[in-house]
Amino acid sequence: MCFALHFPDMPRYYFNVLNGTASFDDEGVELQDDEAAWRQATTTAGELLKDIDGKFRPDQEWSLEVTDARRKPIYVISISAQKK
């Protein structure tokens, strides 16, 4: 996943996918503020979840973690599945 953009004086955010294994964003993207990072997270999560395509199973979890430039988590979007 590559979001590498550069704008002066804008904070950098990283979007990590955790789905049993971790996929860490090494490049990040510079966005205006936390609200812009949230909007990007919801758009990215929607795009990634479309690609699950029947592979997501009961007792699995999936999450998209947004971190700031210091790698401190600021948002997490999570889904989990259970068989009842």
C-alpha cells in the first residue's frame, strides 16, 4: 500500500493493516490533519474490505490502524466475525 505524497508542513500518517499478520506502512502519507487521516482511513478500509472477497471467516479479525508521525495510534477501524 503506497500513499507517499509530500507537502511542506503537513503531518505524516501511516496506515497499517492487521489481519492475522501485520502489514506496516513504511512510507505514510502527508495529510492536512487528523480529520483528513480519518477520511483517508475510511476510504482505504472500504477499498481493502472489498478485496476480502469471501476470504474473511468466522473467528477472524481485521483492522486498519492509523498512526501519526511518531507511530502513535490515533484511530483503529476493526471488524471481527463470530459464528453463533
